[in-house]
Amino acid sequence: INGQQVLFFLQGNAVLELLAHPDALARLRADPGLLPTAIDEVLRFASPIQMDPRRATRPIELHGRRIETDQFVLCWLGSANRDEAVFSAPDEFDVARTDNRHLAFGFGPHYCLGANLASLEAEVALRVLLARTRSIARTDDAPLPLHPSIVFRGVVTLPVELRPA
């Protein structure tokens, strides 16, 4: 998987969440200035990358658990992005959420170098989609095909009908 495919998942996840939350879609159409926070909210709520495996380079203890050198640890980003100790109303999709310290792009020295570009590209794509359409709807209710990896959260196709503005 490459960065373009992850961006594809991000854009698809954004459309899916807006279809699932019509009030949020209407709010974005009325106030496109919310698009940057909306993209961050999609990254938090429906992150295209769900986990980040790491190999310990030295022994360490984290939260009472011993991790030995060369042991693998899975950082579940999707779960961390719903942590009620970090996010108020973590299971609510809020396109105006401002205190959004999501981990969709990782953290620390492993923070994604393309994070700003991916967010900008997703914002531009969503801005154009909303500006050029008056409605977006799924063409059917069939289950959507998900990417087969447990690392990624995204559909491989998203059949929609777009009505021009």
C-alpha cells in the first residue's frame, strides 16, 4: 500500500461518514471553512490506518507490562483515537471538533512526513466535491468491499450518484 492508496481510503471514509451523518454534511455545505477540522475528524473517527506495529529495540516497561528487546507491539491507532480520556464524546462525529489530537498519522519520530500534504489533498478533494454537487448518495445498500488488511480501514469501491450543483 502506498500513500496514494491511503489518501483514497481517507477520501472514501470522509464521504462515507458524511453520508452516515447528514447533519454534518449539511453543516459543511453551509460552512466550507470547517473542512480542515472535518478532515481531522475523519482521520480520528474513521482513520485509514488502524494500527502501527513496532519492534522494541530495548527492554522497557509500559503501564505495568514488560516488553523485551525484539518483541513486537501493536499500537491500535483506531482505538486510541476513541479514547475517552483524550476526546470528549469520542464516539460522536463532530466536524467542528477543535481539540483533536488524533494519532492517524502516528506520533513522535514516526509521525508521517506526508501528513500535511494528505490532509490538504483530502480537504481540496472534499471542497471540490461539495462545491460541484448538490447531493451525494450511495447507488445501493450492498455491503461495501473492504480492503483485506487489518491495518487499513477503507473500502476498495464506493459507488455513489452525484447530482451536479
